[in-house]
Amino acid sequence: MKAPDGIAHAYSAYTRKKTILFLFFLVLLAAVALLALCVGSYRLMPLQIIDAMLGRSDEAASIVVWNIRAPRIVSAIIAGWGLALAGVVIQCILNNPLGSPFTLGISHGAAFGAAVAIVILGEDVVRGSGDNTGVIANMAANSIYFVTLFAFFGAVLATVVIIILARIRKMAAESIILSGVALSSLFVSGTILIQYFAEDVEVASIVFWTFGDVGRASWSEILLMAAATVPATAWFFMHRWSFNALSAGEDAAQSLGVNVEKIRIWGMLGAAFLSALIVSFLGVIGFLGLVAPHMARRIVGEDHRFLIPHACVLGGLLLLASDTIGRTILESGALPVGVITSFMGAPIFLYLLVRGTRR
């Protein structure tokens, strides 16, 4: 009886350690969120933030907190959470550590779709800043949603191509990654071609859209992202044992009663469409879906019971920290968060390439 008791005690200590780590990252995420509320061109103290949330502060502080910083912070957490979740699932399904929404061409497909929409709309997409009344303001508002819709269709197009190649052609995991790289190149070339024939204002709009920006989303768009991210997280976590079995190999998963084909198709669809929704609202955010899962894997290992929640909270933490750095590194304005995540993710991507794609 001592051996089972010892095993049970060791298992309890193991799970308790992972739980404490997760709570630590949640507290760290809350601390960074509080810091993000305080810093910026308009400095706020914690007591001012509390007063603004309770409706007791002056109008300027309330506007800064509720209309500018709070949507940006919540958007960063949800987007980072969703992209990291998609990265974990894609890497497991493809059995390839290089898998992510960015490397599969989903983000570049969204950029291509947005570029097409901006050229179709012409000046309407950037009008409204000088005249915010009447028909022009409505056209400008509708144009934003039109661009978002086209960006979503572009991301879905990349997703469908990847799924067709994976299912019909029975391609290996390495070949799917290479197909994603080829798709990325194709979409980038298409975007450049569109920019070549576009007007100056349209080119500027396309370039601005491709810069990932978590401050772009309004509360309604944040609710849409949350409405997709929350159920996706619940579904993936419910199937955590299936992902563990799949990580051991297809034959091992089938011997354990896992419907491998179903998990792969629904998992890939869920991860890809979640990524498409986030990218269509916020623009291209490079390498986050690659970096966060690998950081979590280094901390908690391959067990998806712990890997999924840790990767999600690390994704939110990384994107929020990157955006906060981008807002504070300049005295005015902000560096695009996509630039910062790419600087962070590119060395890790190269390291994985040098090391090899086999785990």
C-alpha cells in the first residue's frame, strides 16, 4: 500500500506545482494589465484608475481608461490567448513544432483579403476622420467592417487550402508546413501586386492594416473574439486527453479509442477559424502562436492538461506586454505590436529550424 500512496502523493505534488505556476502567471498577467492602464502619454495612478472604474474620476481619466486603454488591454489578452491556443492545437495535430497560424499562411491570407477590400473601397476606407457626420461617417464605419470581412475570407481561404492538402493529398506534417510557407509567399506577392497598382492613400491604408494593432478593436469586436475564444478553449480542453494520445502517435491514439480523423479535422478547423477571426480584426500578429506554446512546453512539458491553459495565459501575457512596450518606447504614438512579436518570434523560429522539426 505504501507504493500507491507514494505515487498518489507524488502526482498530487506534480499537479499542485502546475496549478501554482498557472496562478502565478494569472497574477503576473493582472499586474501587467494594471501597469498598462497606468502608463502612456497620459499617466494615471492606481487610485485614479480605481476611481475611473467606479465612475468617480474626472472625464479625461474615464475616457482614457474605458475608451482607450481598457479595450486595448482586453483585446490583447483575448487575441494572445486565442492565437496561443491555436498554435498549441496546430502543433499537436501536425506533430510539428513549427506549426502556427502565422507559418501556415493564415495571417498572410487575411492581409491579402484586406488589401483587396481597401482597393475596392478606395478612399472610403480612410474617409471620415475629417468629417464625422452624416453619410460619410456611416460609409467609413461600414468600410471598416467590409475590410474585416474580406480579411476573414482571405484567412479562411488559406485555411481551406491547408485542410484540403492535409486531408485529400495525405501530406506529411513537414510538407504541410512547407505548403504554408508557399501560401504565405503567394499571398504576400498578391498583396505587393495590389499595392503596386493602388493609389498612395490606398497603399498607406494597406500597410497600416498589416501592422498588428490590438487598439483597433472596439468593444463589440472584442465581444465577438471572446465569443469565439471561450467555447474554443472549452472544447480543446475537454479533448486534452485525445491531444495527449495524438502526441504519442496516430497508432497509439487509435489503440486508446481516439477518433483521430475527427479530432484532426475539427481541431484544425477550430484553430484556423479562431485565428482567422482574430487576425481579421487586429491585423497580422506574427509568431505569437509559435512562441507561446514553446515557452509553455518548456515550463510544464507536453501534457495538454497543463500545456493548453499555460500556453493561453502566456499568449495573453506576451501580447499585452509587447503592446505595453510598444506604447511606452515612444514618447508619442505606439510601435505596431506585430513588429515586436516578430522580433521576438523570428529568433525562436530560426532556432527550431536549426534544431530540426522533430520533437
